[in-house]
Amino acid sequence: MKGEMRGAIEEKLANGLAAEIPVLTRREIRLPQIPGKAVAVVGMRRSGKTSFLWQCLSDLLKSGARRETLLYVNFEDDRLAGVDASVLSYLLEAYYRLYPGVRERETLTLFLDEIQLVMGWETFVRRILDSENVRVFLSGSSARMLSREVATSMRGRAVEVAVYPFSFREVLAHRGESPGKPWGLLPKGDRSGAEYAFVRYLNVGGFPEAQGLELRDHRLLMQSYVDVAVLRDLIERHAVSNPIALRWLQRHLLSAPAAPFSIQKFYDALRSQGLPVSKDTLHAYLSHFEDAFLLRTTSMLSASERQRMVNPRKAYPIDPGLIPLYERMGRGNVGQSLETAVLVELLRRGCEVHYLRTAGGHEVDFHAVDAMGRVILVQVCADVSDLSTFEREVRALVEAHQSHPKAQPVLIVHNPLPNAVEVPEFVEVKHAVQWFLEDPVVH
């Protein structure tokens, strides 16, 4: 190893041990407590993964760990371009030369950011998990650190923690606007303030850098996020052979959140436009979009894998702030933004989510099962003024509850219900702001 390279690594080591911990908005993300496993922090670019690594480091420091046993290293450095796992071995041995007592008596915690830039990092991490007294946190911004690839390369030695853009609660904390009380105890004025902030959240979304930007700048930022994710995490990473078809798919999925999507119908539409592409290729592209955390899809709830495959899926962007990019009419769709935000919140709370079609042919937006096995049926209704639409939404919940009696039906509404509207007692009605302000740890 060249002297210049050794010098760069030793500088990284010194800086990683001495760097001040940045003051950041606290993320409400549960960290799994599984000994012997690396923690792989995954998520879309610019969603806050590096900040979450610093939060984990800070929490360990507060719990009693010595700062000298907490080493953060970011490998995005031109001096380390093209390096392999030998730099990681040198880094570790250089650390133990400085602190030889730690190896025998304490646990060293490594926070390895942009680790995908080091070739062969997986073998190194697996080795030290087996041979050293270490904890390892990993993160990166390329497709090589996407959840599916981490699971494969680490061979079961890593647990994944997904970092999404800020939730509504986190946005309020970031802006210094947290209400400080449960919804039921808030004065009328504070409720109005929270409702205003929620409308803003549906338009702006939760990406940390997007908070407080002017409309034009916000749009430019969101477009840059999408462009970089598509270029680097899809086209370059997967050597996409038909970028035109990929871009068509991108626009189709992101311009119609919550709408049913069929690969077969999209395939037929492309062929009618003279764009030859196979259905297998379209399935692969859809998977790439999900791997890059650019969107999430829900399939129909069914015990039959074939039924899930043949029925349409519904696609949602990973953040409501991306929706205005594809709004052709120049006016936002509150219903799409609210339904997108609800899905992402359910995913944040660790739920497995499908949509549900009742025996009567009605649809419930989300059938969600949390980590404890509890089931909720969620219907999102942005506009309660249209009574016929509202009655149809409630009817779907009632029918779904008949076939899933142990599930809790929840109706999430954007505006308060009119006094004349009746809802069955077993249906829990939640104002959207109230539901989003609930403590996610409880759920």
C-alpha cells in the first residue's frame, strides 16, 4: 500500500474519532437489537441515511460508550478511489495500534459510510463480525447498497433498517413546530396550525433538503433526486438496454399514484407506440424502481401467489413531494398525496401492506399487518363532501371487516365529517393530522 494511501486512511481514522457530532433532527426509527449482525442502513438517496448513522453514534455515546470506541468513516474521498478491502484491514489495525486495550476489553463500533466504494467490503465485514469484538453500521448511496443486494452479499449477517424521508412528525420537529401535546389536548389554535402544516407536508414532502425551499427550487431539487436515482441506480447500475421504455414506465408510475397498474396493459401500450420491449424486461424495471426506493407498490391481498401476480398492482412514489413533478394539470391532487403519505407511514411503522378487494367488488386502500401481527384495514378519504363516494368508501370497509373480523377498520379523513354522516361504531374515524401525529413506536 502506497504511503499516500496510508496517510489518507490514518487521516480518516483521526478525523473519525475526533469529529464533533452534528446537531440533527432526531429520526423516529427503531434500531433492531440483534447481536452479531451488521446494521445496513438503506433508503433512497438524500433521505437522511448519513444523519441516521450519526444519530446511532450519538445514542451509543449517551448510553455510556467511550468516544474512542465509536469510529465514523466516510469513504467518499478521491484519494481512496478504486480501493479494495485491504484499506479496511489497514484501518482496523491502525485503530488497534492506537487503542490496543479496546481489542480485548471493549466493543469497537464502526460506522462505514459510502462503503460501496470499497471493493470487497462484504468479505471484510463478515470476517470481523466473526473474529473481532465489533459492531458494524453500514450505509451508502449507490444501488450496491440497496436492500436486496445487501441481503445477498452479507449472507444473512446483516439486518436492514430503512430510512425514508421525514415523516410528518419529523418535519414538525425539524421546523421547530412540534405541538408538544396529543391531538385531543391541543387548543383550537394549535390544531389549526397543525392542519396548515399538514397541507404543506402533502405538497412539499419529507426530504430534509426540501424543507423551507421556494416552489421553483423545490421542484428543481425533486427533479434532480429522480434524475440521479434513475441514471445511477437504474440505468448505469443495471446496464439498462432500453432507457426510453424505462423513462416511459417512470412517468407512467409516478404520474398516477394509487392507480391500478398492469404490466400487460403497459406492454400493449408500448407496442402500440412502436416501442419493442419484453414483459420480463418491464417486470425487471419495476423491480429496479422499488430497489432504488423511488417508489413502492402494493399487490392485492390473496393467499394465492398467482392471484397476486395476475391482478394489477398500485404504485406510489416514496414521498408525496415527488407527486407535483408529474402533475400535468398544474394543480395538486390531495387524494393521491394523502394516500401516498399514508402508505409510506404504514411502511415506516413496519407494516406489511396490500390492498384488498371485497367479495362485493369494493376496494379497501390498505390491509396492513404490523410486526406484532395486528391487522388494520385503512381507507383513505380526502373529500367527505361527496356523500356517494364517501358511502362507497365506508361500505368497502364494512364488507372487508365482515371477512376479516379481527382487523380494526380505520377511516382516515382529510376534513372533519359532516354531522349528518353516520359511520358504524366499529369503524375508527381518524382525522389525517391526528393519525400522522400518533407515536409510531406505539404502532
